[in-house]
Amino acid sequence: MQVTTIQGIVKNGQIHLSEDVKLPEMTQVYVVIPPTQNIKKIMSPRLENKADAKRFVKTVEEDVDDEL
């Protein structure tokens, strides 16, 4: 497999290549981010107080048909 490296930057969420390259549709590409870049992580929401977790306990209730 031949590998070609092309540098680019991200602007408004889209990758812009620094060279004028035309890639065919459905070309498989890999994005490698150098370790020197400042990458932001999106974290899952966390409860401020762990004691509040008891408010989110799921319960299962059986649906009783009152028409019988």
C-alpha cells in the first residue's frame, strides 16, 4: 500500500489541504494529528454532587388495566 502525506488545517470544522489535491470520491483517508497540537476533549456531563444520583434511579412499574 502506497501512503501519501499531505498537510492541511481545520477551518470551521472542515479540513483544508495546503496543496491543490483532487481526491476521487470514496477515497479512504486517515487523519493523523501531531502530538504538538492542542486537542480539546469533549467530556460526558457529570453530576456536581454524587448524592444527586439517587434522583435518577429507574423503576419499572407494571401497567395494570383498570377496565377488567
